[in-house]
Amino acid sequence: MKQIKDNERRCGLYVRVSTVGQAEEGESLDEQEQKLKAFCEFKGWKNYKVYREEGRSAKDTNRPALQRLLSDIEKGLINTVIVKKIDRLSRSILDFEQMFKFFEEKGVDLISLNENFDTSTAIGRSVIRIILVFAQLEREQTAERTIDIMKYRAQKGLWNGGYPPLGYDVKDGVLVPNSEEAEVVREIFETYLNTGSLSETAKILNSKGYRTKKWVTRQGKVMGGARFNKNNLSRLLRDPVYIGKIKYGGEIYEGRHPGIVDEEVFYYVQEMLDQNRASNTGFRAGTEKFLLKGLVYCGHCGCAMAPSFAYSKGRKYYYYRCLVNNDPSKGKCPIGAVNAKALEDLIVKELQFLAESPEFVDEVVEEAIREEREEGERLKKKKQALAKRLQEVEGSARKMMNLLEGLEETDPRFAFILQKLKELGEERDGLKKEIELLEFKINEVENNYLNAESLKANFRYFKEVFEHLTPEEKYDLLHLLIKRIIYYGKEVRDGQEATKIKLELWDIGPISSGESFAERIIWLPGQDSNLQPTG
């Protein structure tokens, strides 16, 4: 997700109470709003709008203020959502998952003060992903029969429902070509063939007034009709439904509906998309990704090792290649390249090894946050001192008020006490503000504790989570944990060829334990094993 600059923040402050009891227990709308505004002031974010929800439960998303917030996000008016507690937003994991996916699609950051997570950071996104991955696993266990039915329908060439594709209408559960829209679809493919650019194609389509499929749900809600962008355009161009096929579970089946795009045109577009994706983002052909892109460095010359590929005897091989060899002005590096899949599998294996050594992880993480703990203690002591002074000021003010009640306005002491009360009031307000700012600073420091705990949790659940992630999520999780991988190349030990690497993790420095764990010799297979990328 693209990082939002502070001066570009457009914050939506969402506050909610469902009962009078909540308001009496410190959860009033005013109290929540004051906290969120103070947080924005602390961050220097001036552009915000408050969405107040009174007397509404979070059991579903049918709430007026929430719907206004979601609508403003859709319009691009809000790019950061801030809540005091995540249950203000939703108490349903399914609703929260859908909401979070919507935030991700729209590039919106989510910040919850009480839970100390912030999806504008990699660690915040990781925490959310782990929550959602386990929610997905739980949901999959209860949905096996539905999945089996959907797979059966796909095998029979039947459409499984969802958003109807542009170019087709749905009649009695069957896709039927819409002749007018089919012409638009064919024009979309031709335009991309001419431009070779998703952005340029979207721009042309939007200028002509073309929009995504517009349809009405069974509940009468109008959906779709959005402007084209790189994401929805890419999905359209990739959809095999346009050549009469059904895609489900990563498999392609012959559909019962007729295609509306020439197969030769469709497959040529796929080749162009693959080439553009590989050159622009480091993705491999199709849906695969170089999981360690930007992390691998050459142990000989220090240069980055970038994703690359080569063809040999009709096969495509993927590598991380030392960039110094791309510069004719520099001498040739003896490291050369490393098999991409072998290196990725090795790194995943090493992280799984860490997951089985929780004592070791606890030790290095604790060392990393020692300074943070000390800073947290210093801030808490300062807060305690300020709170003590605040009590003294408020006590003095009460005494002054008691004195004032027994005086006439003509008494010379009356004006003096009024002035003192004014000074005490100003000091009280200043102390409250300083304490509030300290609370945010303490929150940030304690959030670093959470980062460390999340780091340990990522290791703890690494085996269970990793295999269920998408390639993009695997990429994010590895980049969250790994700071750098130094590849030293091959050497012969005991008559066998081995490869030496050094693995450095974020926050906890290079891993070294006993026999230099991070730099020990690890065996890699030969180049001919490079069949498919990880993921």
C-alpha cells in the first residue's frame, strides 16, 4: 500500500455508542471524539471529519454514520480511518474482513488507539493479516460443502455467481452475451493491444464514458458502474470468461456460455500483460512473484541481486542476479546468480526453524526492545509527576474557591483570589494537555512492544499461516521479518558444493547463535531444480 504523507491525510474519525451504559462508563461520543481529535493534533493531521453514531450496535454495517464514512471513502474524501477501539467499527469478524478489504482496495489506512495497531505500517498490516488468515481458515472449515458444489458447477461449465462480467447478462443462472457490452469488451482488448499500457487504456476508456458492469442485486441495490483503473482493467483482461471458459480454484474449465473475444487476441493480451508485469514490478509470468525482491545482496561486492530470468532449451529459469554484472564499467562479479526458488525455499525453511526455537526468539527480541522499555519507563515517571502536580493544582483551586465563597466582591482579597484561580486554571489546562501528549508518546513506545510481540507471533504461527497466504501476502510477511539477505556464493566443503548466506531480521539484528547460526553453510540444490517460484 502506498505510504500517505502527513500533509495528505484526510481522516475520518468514527465514534459510536450503542447504549446509555457505555456513555456512563467513559465511552461517550464526546469522550471518544476528544481522544481522536487529540491524536490527530499529536500527529499534526489537521484535515479530519467526525462521524458520530449514537444508539447503534456494531452487529452489522447498517449504520447511517458508518455508511456516510464508507461513501466518503468511495468518493476519495477520506484516506485514513481512526477509531478509539476496533469494536467501535465492527464486532463481526466477517464484516470487519470485508471492511478491511475495502479499505485496502481504496488505499485507506486504519488506526485503532486502544489496540495499538496502525495499518499504515508493515507490522500493523501483518497483525491484521494474521487475524484474517485464521478467520479465513475457520470459514473454510465450515464451507467445504459449498466449495465442493461450486467446483462441481465449474467443472460442468456453469457460472458460480458473484459480480456479472461486463459483456454478459445473467439469465436463470446462465451467462448470456449482451451484444452492446460485448462490443465494448472487444474494444477494450483492442485498445490495450494498441497502447500496451493499463493506465493509458483506462484513461482512453474513461474519456469515452465507458464504465464497469452496472447491475442490480436481488435486494434492489445498484452496483458497479465505476471508472476504469489499472486493477479492475487488469482483472477484466485476465478473465477467461471472455473466451467461453470458467475459472475456479486456479483451474480453467470449458464453459457453457459462448466467448465474445477471439482466443488469439485474448492470449496475445495475456503475453503482453505478463511481459509488462515482469518488467515493471518484478512479478514472474502469470501470478507468481519474486518473494525476496529488494532483500538479496551480493556477499562479494555488496551490490543488490535483482530478479531476472533466462531461457534454456525451451524452459524459463528464475534467478536473483548480481547487478554489478550489468555495469560494463565494473569488473565481473564471481557470484553471478542464485536459483530463485531454491533461495526462497531455503529462507522459508530457516524462518520455520526459528519458529521452533521460541526461547531464542524471545531472547533477541527482548534485547531489541530494551531501550524502548527504558524510554517507556521514563515517560511514565514524567506522567506520574505531572499527574501529581495536577492534583496539587486542583486541590489549591478548590481551597481558593472555598475562600472566595466567604468574601464580598469589595474585599481586597477577592480580586487577588480570582487572579490566582485564573492562573491555576491555565496551569491545569496546560498540565492536562501535556499529560495527554505524553499518553500518546507512551502509546507509541508501547506499540513498539506490540511490534516485538507481533514479530514473535509471526514466527510462532509462521508454519500455519505461510502456506495459506497469497503470493502478495507471502511477499509482505517476508519483507516484514527480513531486513537483508547476504548471498556469499558457492564453495566446496567435504567434497560437496554448498552455499553460504547471512540472514538479517528487522529490529533484532543479524541472527547468530552458537556456531554462527545466520552464517552457517546451508546446502542448495543445483540450477536444474528451478521449476516454479515459491507461492
